[in-house]
Amino acid sequence: MKKYLLSIALLTFIVASCVKDRNVTTPPPPPVNTKNDTLMYYWNFNTDSISALLPTFGVTTNAAVSYLGASSDTVQPGATLNAIGADTMLNASSAALRLRNPANGPFVIVVPTTGYKNIVIKYAEDHTTKGATTNVVTYTVNGGYSWKNTAISNYASYTVDSVSTYNGFQLISFDFSSDDSVNNNANFQIMISFTGPAAANTSGNDRFDNITVYGQRQ
């Protein structure tokens, strides 16, 4: 846990510097969006691997993603699933974020929800044949001092399709609206941990693309 807290603190420093089988085992339900939903953050990962850690669009300058496993970079092609605007069509710059094995650390998404409620996160995900197949999702409302799955307990563990088997991404979504402590919270973060034997492989990777975070203005 100390490692994760230190890494998240380092991630905050980096952000500040830059601103200067096909079926899911337990599929997350599709979020119920209304006309009042606002796009809060969006990552398309179409830039270099360092810049890609910062959102393509954000309502604050404090959001970022970080991978605490072996290493990460961007890889082509990306996905059109859950894409926005011009990203719905693959082009020369389309890319995804590649999280390389061994997946001995989590993927952390820092998304302050200040001024917003009823938070929903969606993303496209896939993995290679040697990539980690099982994900466990938790979240924090206190900047990483403790983690829980209260709002998503029935869907917090799921398996991911394989790139080579299905040649495509699948949509994963989580709705945090049942947990009021997520609302209007500058310290909200999501942690995706990788489990199962494949997570320890020295080759293989998991891929994320088109991360969106929606909320409703308070």
C-alpha cells in the first residue's frame, strides 16, 4: 500500500509538471445516462506515451492515469469503441495505451469529481494472448489511503477478451452513483489490478482506449 501511495504522489507531481473467451465473466451493466450527463474526462491515447497519461479533455487539470506494473507505451491501432468525435474513425494517429507484463502493479485513474455527482466511467479494453485476463476494480475517495468496491461490488472482477482471438476491444463500464462519497470529491481515484497466472508473464500486455468519465453537475 505504501508503494501505491508513493506512486500516486509521484503521479500528482507529474501532472503538475505537465500542466506547467468473448463473454465477460461478470459483465458490468451498461450505465444509465441521461441528457444531464456531462463529459468530464476523456483519454484517446493518440499522442506519445508520456503525454497520453494526461486526458485529451478534462474539466480539471488534475486528472491523469498511471501504470505501476512493468512499463507502458502507446500502440497502434486503437479502438473506435467508446470513442468521441473524430476518434470514431480509425486514422494514422489512432492508438491505445499498452500496459506491459509483468502486471505486478495496478492501473490507476485519477479523476477529481469536484462539482459533479453520479459518476460513470467507461473504457475499451483488450489483451494479447499472454496478457492478464482478470481485472479487479476498486476505488478510493481519500486519495489512496483506503480502497473499496462498495458501489460496484457485483461487477468488480471481470475477465477480458484477447486481441488475437477476437481482434477487437470490449466495452467496460462502472456506475458509482450509489456511493455519495464519490460525488464532489477531489480525491476520487479508480484502481484496476491484474490477477491470474498470466499477470506474471514476462511478455504480453493489456490495452486500454477511449476512457470516458461522465457526471452530472451538482
